[in-house]
Amino acid sequence: MNKNLVSTIFEIPGYNITESLGLCRGINVRSRSIVGNLGASLQTLVGGNITIYRKLCEESRELAFEDMIKHGEEMGADGIIGVRYESNELGQGLSEILCYGTAVKLEKK
């Protein structure tokens, strides 16, 4: 699927939505390592951007996004609209990142 046909709004400019195929989603669950927690703890002493956690979050979001696209393709979608992210702390250093949207069939205007 062309990533240009994935949108946070409920339309894809230049295309008509011909069919809604339902919810598609990607989920990623990650844990922080002891080494990562130690490094992040040291960074918090200095303050500012905690790059270790930032990298972990960016990777988790990207994996959830790619899984959502794969799920949409499996459903036969040409695009995905209304894309959103949610995250939850599952406890004991586990985080869940969910990326979801509505899989749609598209027709060029």
C-alpha cells in the first residue's frame, strides 16, 4: 500500500472512497531492558530529551504503523483513513502501542 494513501483525516485528497472495509490495526508491545533503564536513569539526572526512551517509542510506533498497513492490505484495502495511535503502560516496564484506522477501497477522482 502506498503510504501516501494513509491519512489521519477521513478522506484521501484526489480519491473517492468506494467501500469501507472496517477497522485495521497494528499492535506492538515492548519492554525496556535493564541496560536501557540504567542509561535513561542517567540521562534523567542531566534532564532534557531521554533519547533511549525516545528511540524505543519511535521504533514501537513505526512497527505498529507497518503492522496496521499489513493488516489493511490483508483486508484488500487501497488506503487507510482516520489513523490514530494509542499507548498504554502494561506494568513492569511493558508498553503497548496501538495504531488503527479504517481500511477503505479507493477510486481516483
